[in-house]
Amino acid sequence: MNKTIEILKNRRSYRDFDENHVISKEDLQEILDAARQAPSWMNGQFYSIIVIQEKKLREQLVKWNPGNPHMLKSSVFLLFIGDLHRTKMVSTAHESLYPIDESIEPVILATTDAALALENAVIATESLGLGSVVVGSIRKHGKEISRLLELPKYTFPLFGLSIGKPIVEMKVKPRLPEPAVIHYDRYHPYAYTLIEQYNETMEAFGEARETKRWRQKFSDYFAAEPIILTEQLLKFQHLLKQ
């Protein structure tokens, strides 16, 4: 099997890292270089990456996200932010309007670009024999993080990436049945039994950190009162109108 395909098909999230492992400057640079070469709409590159190495900063992130202690214990923590501040500078230089808060499209562009860069970083990390885990819960404290890291207007924290040397081996997590995800030429209806089948697969997989069955987890999540923290953050950073 092609090595790159093998890495992609065997990717796992690791949450337990060797606290004494120091990532080399060369490996970190390789990861960052790979991230920056990700696809980007119109080559806009609407994101930035903050390499968080300072212990106090990482301790504060864990205080806000106590369920993710690996943000401190990993070798390095990368924060991916949607960055539309750069294009604001361009608009100012050209003395053109910048009505960025009138549409959700710029936010989607920045989120997509950041996600593509993140995935490149994940695969680069795996190729170097290291492990990682994506942290999406940082958005719950987006305002606080923006202040902590002195993020300018028109930027917003999206997700983090803990990188380090794994000390606990993880199994490859099963994915949904292919017919429930892959469609050819048009969207094809499929039986709910496929979801039931996956529910049983995940039950047998038995991931210790899961407290609910797969279907129940998402039924509860989307039935709950909507979380508006992201909308509040985008308004705070001048990306949505007040």
C-alpha cells in the first residue's frame, strides 16, 4: 500500500503524550510547512497558525478546557484561527470597502482554509512518527482566547492541535458504512438500518471515553438549546453584525 494512503487510512487521535518529549525545530517546521501548502480558495490563505509553546498560556487553555489536559502535556500546541484581518489590510491599502460582516461566506472561506491546513498538519505529524488530537472545544472560550493571545479584529479561534509522542496505543476507529457517506452522481437515500449497524459497531468498539451510544449522542446534541457562543465571538471580532 502507498505509504501516504496507509497513514491516511490508519490515522488515530492520541490524547496521552510523553511529557518529556521535545519536538525538534526541524520536525515542527516540517509540520508548519506542510500545513501552509494546503489547498486554499483563490490562494487567499484565510487563516493563521499560532504555535503555543509558553507554559503559562497552555496552562490557561487547560483551565478553560479541563477535559483536554493534553494541551499542556503535549510537545507543542497549535492554534488555528480564521484570519480575515490580512484581507482587511489589503482593502485598507486599496481604499476599498470591507463589508465583511454582511455575509457568512467569508467565515466559511476562512473556516475551510483553516481546516485544510489543519488536516495537512495532522498527516505531516503522523508521517514523522508522532501523534495528535484536534481540539474543537476551544471555541467555547473564543472571546477569552482572543484577548489572551491578542488576536486582532476579523480573526477568530477555530480549533487546536496537540502534537506529541504517544504513550498509549489507540485503535483505528470504525467509520460509518460507505453507502451512508459516499454517493455517485446524486444523493442516494439509504436505510436507517445502516445507522443502526454503525451504532452496534461503535458499541462493540467500546471506546472508554464514550458515555453514550453514537445515535443517542447526536440526538441529544442537536435537541439541546443551540449554543450561540460562536455567533457572539464573530460579532465580538467584527465578523458578523451586532
